[in-house]
Amino acid sequence: MIAPDHYVMKIGSPWLTRNAKPGQFVNVRVQEGVTDPLLRVPLGIHRKDKKGISLLYKTVGPGTELLARRRKGEIVDVLGPLGKGFDISPVTGGKGTTAVIVAGGQGVAPLFALAEAILSKKKKVDLFLGARSGEHIVCEKDLKRLGAKVYVATEDGSRGKKGRVTDFLKEHLKRTTHDARRTTIFACGPKPMLAAVAKEAARYGIPAQVTIDAYMACGIGACRGCAVETTEGIKLACEDGPVFNAGIIKWDAERRGMCDE
């Protein structure tokens, strides 16, 4: 446990280290011999090291609660890496490039590996962390230790700037000169936050990549339960994403499915 209801699980697998990319995910069987819950839990890849990967998650139901009970040395059935990850070439291929990363709540989980990959190329990262309260801000110290410039916003004002992380982003983009050709925004979090990030990115002509939070039950496109409406037709978060160009998402359609937000 690293914060209230927040856990990190390290999975030993050099194969996943070699093959997983930032933005991809794995589907985890929470416990052998258990049929409730029947489906696997999809979790974004949080960090990588030589020995394997780490998963950061919040306990929100029976699946993640069972997962939090797993102990060191146990075997965990993992399917992955799955999906398409982030394209970091726009911010690692040239001089003077900047990555602007926006994490809302649990959205920091897959964005840590992204920040780590970009910073390893000696590139600049401006990272915005947002949560309801200070106790739910995670990874701040580790991100700063890596070299990211971290901005924190909490809705109750108990940590960092009071307000939504997207309000902080708006102010930052307004007062900072960003060359759209040398800047890319990456974001993960609740859908309303992602819609707001996409709007600001479009306002300044900055390309943006977002991770769509959908329940990817099978992880391989078979169940078709994670459909996303885009300007290019219906796509699947697990197969075509979970990372998408923010400009192709039909955010009005996404809002209609936000009853769980």
C-alpha cells in the first residue's frame, strides 16, 4: 500500500520488461480458482525494470480487493502486453522538445512509465498531477527524482493548487509559450478531464495523445465491450488503443457514457 486504497504490485518477468511499452496494459487474473469476479482486471503498465513490471491500482471492487491480498512469491496469471502504447517519437526525436503530461487521479499509473521513457532521453517533462485530495496524490516524489517538473492540484486544496488539474493546465498553457511543433500533450484520467485536455490542446494546436479508460474485459478485441466512437468510426480501446489521438475522439459521445464517472 502506498496511499489509502492504492497499491503497487511488482511482477517478475524479464519478458514483459523487454516487450512492454508505455501506455500498454496487462489483463490480470486476480486469483486462481475464483469465479467471482470471473473477468480479469485490466491494469496499465506503471513502471519497468530489469526484473519485470509494476502495476499501480486502486481498490474499487472485489477484483482489485482480491488482487491487493496477493503476497510475495505467489504466481500471478498475466495476459500481455496488450494494446497500443504512446508514440514518444515527437518529443524524443528533436531539440528543444517538451512533453506535457496530465494525470488525473489513477491516471498517473500508466503515465509514470511514459515520463520515465521520455526523461531517459534527456527531454523536458512538465507533469500535472491532480486528485480530489492530497492523500490521493501518488508518485510525486519519484517523478521529481526522475527529473520531471511536477505541478500538483487538488480539488479540496489540501495539496498544491486548489482546483481541477485541467484548470492548472489552462493557466500554464496560457502563460507559457509552447511551440506546437515541439510539444506533445499526453493524458490519462477520467473522461471529463480528457475531454477538457483535448479542448485545450486543440485551442493551441498542440497534438495530444490520451488513454481512454474503458473496461477491456478480454483485452484482445473479442468481446467488443470497450467501443470508442471516433471520427474514423467505432474503435476498440483494447485493440486500437488504449492510447488514441485526442483529436479523433467524439467527446460528446463519450460524455453520454459517463454515468460511472
